[in-house]
Amino acid sequence: NADLWKYIVLDKLFTFKWNNKASTSQMLGRFQPWHLRHRKLFEEIFKKTGQVNIQVKDVHGLGDNLFTFRQIKNIIKKDLKFYGKRFKITRVPNIVEINYGRKVGYKINKINLPKKIQKISGINVRKK
């Protein structure tokens, strides 16, 4: 995909340094565990800005959330090693709502993935 490869090529030519002031996309979830649908979602989000803050909800031990933040972080880092330093992984509280009262300077987008990918479920991955 050209939208993904342009960043990889740029990173081979120039050293990428994370920039908190640059446009950044956010990805929020439990990722219990991180799987193919999460990676495909990441790739679509990544194409928008070229750097992504992956926010992992701190839910280990609640319900069927078996994996610790450190385990999830390591799984994600291994899966996304191709993207170098273009993503950060941050532990956040158990966020259950995102609310706003007026235009806040960012969009909230739903990413539509192909049905085959959309059907992948963490519940089934955990059962395996």
C-alpha cells in the first residue's frame, strides 16, 4: 500500500523522531489480546497522520481481561516493529466514555474494515 510505504521509505532516508506537536491519530482499546483486526485498524489510522498513540485501557484482572499492560505492550511492539518509532503505547484508565460539549479540534471517526477482518473477535482469539 503506497500510503503505508511512503512512511517506511522516508524513515529509511531520514531519522524519524516522534513529535507531540505533529498531527497524531489515537487508537483506544483493551487489546485483550492484540490481533489481526487491531493491526488492520492501526494501519488505516496510521495512514491518516503517520504517527499513532495507541492507548491501552488499564483493565487487567477485570472480567476476561487476562493480559497485563506490559504483555499487551510487548505484543503490539513485536507486531508493529515495521513501523519503527511512529507509534507510542500508553496506559490509560478504564475509559468508558468520550464526551465533548462543542467543537474540540479533532474528529471522532469510525474505520470500516473489510467484513472478513471486522469479524475477528478478541473473544474467539482468547478461546484459542
